[in-house]
Amino acid sequence: LKNHSPVCSKPRYVRVNTLKMDVETAVHGLESITKVAKDDMVPDLLKLPSGTDLHDHPLVTSGSVVVQGKASSMVAVALCPQPGWEVLDACAAPGNKTVHLAALMKGMGNIIACELHKERARLLEDTIRRTGAPNVNIFQGDFLDLDARDPKFSKIRAILLDPSCSGSGIARERLDYLLPSFKKGEDGDAANSQRVRNLAAFQTKALLHALSFPAVERVVYSTCSIHQAENEDVISSVLPFATSIGFELATPFPQWPHRGLPVFNGAEHLLRTDPTEETEGFFIALFARKSETNKSEE
Ligand code: SAM
């Protein structure tokens, strides 16, 4: 299957961890083993030929570059946190996006990285240690239990919410998606559909919670799912509440052609990446307080 799948021709992406190394040095280091191109949209992202094996390359083991897909690397960039901000990563392990946030913030400010599961919090710790992100504090516990009114969260300006999802945009599930009988948003399998419904209920709750932090100006919601139930439906169900407290949907990467499924007014702001586009199947939504929207679309 592996050799006949279009998935295999997907390029390999690595993100330069600018906390440890500049892009030119990383390009130089990788050019000794393979062909390297800079991504034209995501800063610090390098594109390598499909199948490039990097797992024990010194740049990877030292945390100077992070093997991370293009779609995954778009998420922290969409949040656009500034150096010095207080930021919350709500569902953080293994932490690839946490340390990307830290790099975008040039290591300045504070990131609270929340992770429910103890053993996954250890992975998060490893990622932070390896990449040298200096401004991350781990909170091991349930994001839904964080009290948004607690003074320690009163300065949180940006929240990244990348919750547990079906993962239907990646790996084996992607191949199902390419089958003609597959319909977006449906599995045809009762247990799987129930699982997606349960996940969507959690995702919706978590997104409403993220929006309720008093000083938050920007909230990014992302999944690696292709299901409408975990993506557009979650956004449309929280939109009335979000609008009522001054948020609107902003447009991450306006130049990206593939937007949300047109199932409600505003879905054109959402971003989808598709397994046919050299990426995994990802979904990104960006909520911005009205005064912040113009900045995000600049
Ligand atoms: N953002 C991560 C990254 O880029 O490396 C991937 C996050 S993964 C999709 C979702 C994570 O959320 C899992 O590690 C899961 O254990 C955690 N999680 C699930 N429910 C949670 C909750 N209620 N509070 C905090 N973390 C939770």
C-alpha cells in the first residue's frame, strides 16, 4: 500500500527551531544530505524530498530542526503570538506547536502548556528540553478545569486549542478519504461516528471555554481531522456565543485557496488543507476580537 499511495510522494517538511539555529545554517547543514527548498508560505519551514530519513540526524536530535508537517506548522503562525505575550496552549503534548509558539515569541513572554495526561506531559517536557524553549510552563491537568477568572490567567492574550480529534486527516484514514465511496463527514461505521460525535462534543466545550478567558484576543482552533462534525460544525455552533462577546472569524493565510466547507456564512474564513495538497488533512479556524481582526489579515 505504502508504495502505491499518493501519500508517499508527499515531501518531508522540517521547521527550523529559530531558538537554536538560524534558517541559513540549517539549510547549509541539510544540503549536505539532500535537496532543500524554503517553503513559500510558512516562515522557517523547509521542504525536503519525500522519504528523506532524518530521525537520527544531529540537527533533529539536538532540537535545531523539528520534523513537522506544513499544515501543522501553519497553526502557531495563524495564532501570531508576539514576544512578551502571555499565551495558553490548551492541549499541548507532545508539544510541537508549543515550541513553535515559543520560537515565534523569540523565547520572550510566557506560555502555559496544559496537558491532561501525565505520560503525555512527559513527552511535552522532552520536547521543551530538546528544543530549549525557555518560556514554557507545563500545567498537567484538564484544560476544562482551568478557571478562566483566576487572576493568573487575566493576561492571557492568545490561546491555541489543538484538541484530541479523530486524526482522520492523517495516515491510514487519509487513504479512506481518497476512496470514491468516502463522503466527507461520514464514516459509514456506527462506532466511528459515535466516536466523532463524542470528540466534537469535547471540542465544542473546549472552544467555548477558550473563548471565555477575559483578556484573550486571538484563539486558534485546529484539528487533523477531515470531518465536518469536528471542524465547520464546531465553529458554527460556537459562533453565536463568540460573536456575542466581540469575536469574529478572521482569515488565517488569506492566500491559501482551500477554505472551509461552505456550510454556513463565514466558512470562507476557515482553512482546510487537503491530503492531495502535499499536506496532511488539517483544519484551522481563527477567532479574533474585532479590534484585532485587521492585524490578522494584514
Ligand atoms: N498540539 C499538540 C502538538 O502539536 O504537538 C498535539 C495535541 S494532541 C492533538 C491533543 C492533546 O490534548 C493530547 O495530548 C491529549 O492528551 C490532550 N488533551 C485531551 N483532552 C484534554 C483536556 N481536557 N485538557 C488538556 N489536554 C487534553
